[in-house]
Amino acid sequence: MKRLARANVHFLLCSRSIDWRAEAKELGLITRDSDYQEIRLRGLTQLDAREVVRAWGALGREGLRNLFGQEEERAAENLCGASISPDTEEQEGAFLGAMLRLRYGDTLKDKIRSILYRLKDIPTPGGSLLDAYAMIAAMHNEGLRFLSLPVLAEALGCSHSEVQRKIINPLADEAIAAGGGRFVLCRHKAIAEATVEVLNETNLYGEIDESFATLSRAAIIARQKGQYVPDLQKWDYLLPEHFSESGRNKIAIDAAEQMQAADPTDIRLRVNLSKVYRQTDENLKAAKLFRDFEGELSTRVAWHEWAVAERGNSNHLPSLILAAISICDLPSSLPTTRSSAAKALSTMSLNFYSLYDRYKDPIYLQAVLVVTQLVETLGVVDIDANKATSELNQFALEHGATLPERSELLSALSAIIQGVASLVDFELFAKGRVPRAAIAKYEGLASHFR
């Protein structure tokens, strides 16, 4: 084309939105070097719907299925309306979803059931074709659209090519899974929903909820083997959070535990599991993740998470030290950010308040005022945290605490923390990873006040 000086070449690329977002990494170059236009196809026009219904009508009852017996115009209106319904998910095929729900309705489950019985008897790597499809449907049914070939291959103990050839292609032939793209999905969420309902109603498959832990572990192991796992961070964070927020804590815990067990040295996975434990009031388990860990707590986030876990166990003095470590001048570490500093100081304020509430010692009340003043000085916008900090600050002032000069806040914090450190076994927590002198130094924090 270059030799012929051709410049009037047009490419038409069609893809699902989820795959386009995953693959189109160089949109800047594309838009710079071409007259790029993106057209999103969604829903149906009334005219299109009428043509489709007319084509189905040529096949009579079998073509129209649940729409049979309706006037053509009425059937077209129903089809068009279903494709643009507010309930239609943006990432799903609106036309296919409308077709499945209107033409099949309740009989969709019967159709799926007959397919699942066939899949049960087809052997594939890792079990039967049903075993593989159940995992795909479980993820898609939850709206978790990041199951990829490397993860599924690891979960089933086979190669990518085997997954494509022996699993994805046969499922695509059955029209229940999508045959291409980076992510492995059912053909439509309506199909995934019907599949999960059938599996839960029958004895065709075991506990489908166990799929999430199996796949989560597989994602981490695939990464350890050097494979590229698209959207890996969604396995780390989004999946456990998804189930925690919907109250299905066992699934969240099982998944987070399997990921952490697959790579015990990854401190991010340990922090993530701690958060999941805390959300389910398993504060002791959360704290033990760090107490029993002999490796490096390589991030400030890890130190702060440990602090929060200890506070959940009412171990307020150790929690204060751990929170202080998360913002002090750690050797060979970048300074704390404003946001992380505000969170750590807020944790300190809650600990000091609990200690004052328990012992009524005014030194703890003064400490509340110091750390809340520091939080307010940082100026981080966090509605919930700011409200709690403001209330504790006001409480301290109303009960006799003395407002310190701004220039004295950090030296006051240093003195308070060193005093607390004398009341706990510092080395029990630091284990040689942090010199005790570090908790007296806050130059990194001070840089945010200049």
C-alpha cells in the first residue's frame, strides 16, 4: 500500500466492548495516525426489530417461540423495548439478551439443562466439559468479567491451546460460550444466570461457590509461572470485595486465603486477606497474619493494616506503635503520602480515645488532640474520616486538652510515641525490620506541612 501510495484504506474492526478495552492499548497512536471512529452498537431500532420478527415469523411457532401469537408490530415493539431496557447491562449484547428472554423466557433453563447433561459426559482436561463451563458461568453470573485463558488453563491443569481447542471451541459450538477474545465468558449473562440456577437446582455439579477460590488460586499461580494474567489486580481486590459487600463472606475469605496461600511472600495478598478477615470481625486472624509473618513488611500499607487489626483486638498500645511505623522515617523507604498519613493518624486518634475512655488519663486526651490536629493540617478530603477526626478533636478540647502550636505538633507526636514504645515490647513487632529510633523521626511527614 505504501508503494502504491494508497491512503484510502479503511479497516472495520468488530469486538465486544470488554475485549476492545483490554486489547486497545495504543489508542493514542491509532487516533494520531488515522481518522479513527468508534461506533458502539446497542439496542435495536423499531425497523430492525420488525425485520427480525418477520424473519422469525417465516418459521412459524419454532421461529417466534414465546412471541408466537402476537401481532407482528406488537412483537417487534416488545423485542425493541427489551433490547433498550434499563435492566440491560451495558457490557452485554442487548439484542441477544432480548431474544433469549423474549423467545425462550422460562424455557431457557430447560434448553440450558439439556445442554448441561450433554456436557457432563464429555471428558476434558481437569474433568468434564461441564466442570470447565461451570467455572465460566459462575464468574459471568456474578458480573466478574476477568476470567482469562491462562487462569482457566491453570485451574484445569492444561495448556492454553488445550483450553481453546477442547473447551472453548466446543462450548462456542453449543452457543453457550463466546469463542474468542481475551476473557472467557458465556455467550450472554442471561445464559450464565440460567446455568447457575440449573446447577444449583440439580446434582449435576458440586458446590459452584468453590469455583471462585479455585480460580483465584490459579490466577496467582499462573502469574508465578511467568504468564501474563489480564486484570490480575481484580482477582486480588475486586473479587473478595465483591462477595464481602454482598454478605457472602465465606466465598470472600476462601478466595483471599487461597491467593495468600499460593504466594505467602506477597505482602499485598496478606494485607488483602487481613482486610477480608476484619470485614467479617475475624480480627484475631487478621492480626496473626502479621504476628506470625517472618518476612519483610515491605510497605507502609502493611504496617498500617496490622495496626488496624490490632486495634480491632483492643491492643491499643501495639496498634499505636504499628501506626507510627507506617508514617515514620523508615530506612530506604519513600516518605508517607498525605492520604496514608491521614489514615494512620486517624487510627492513632481512635486508639488514644479508647485508652482515655478506659483509663481517664489526661495524657491520652492530649494525644487525641495532637493527632487530630495533624490530620486536619494535612487537609486530606475524606468525608467519613474527617467527620470522625473533627468529633474527636472537639471532644478533646471540651474535656480540657490544650491546643498546641502548629510548630510543636510533630515534636509532640514524637514524644508521645516514644512514651508509648516504652510500654510495649517493640522488638516483638519490629523483629529487627525497623530500628527503634525511627519512630522518633517524621521528616517525611513534616514535608507535607511546609
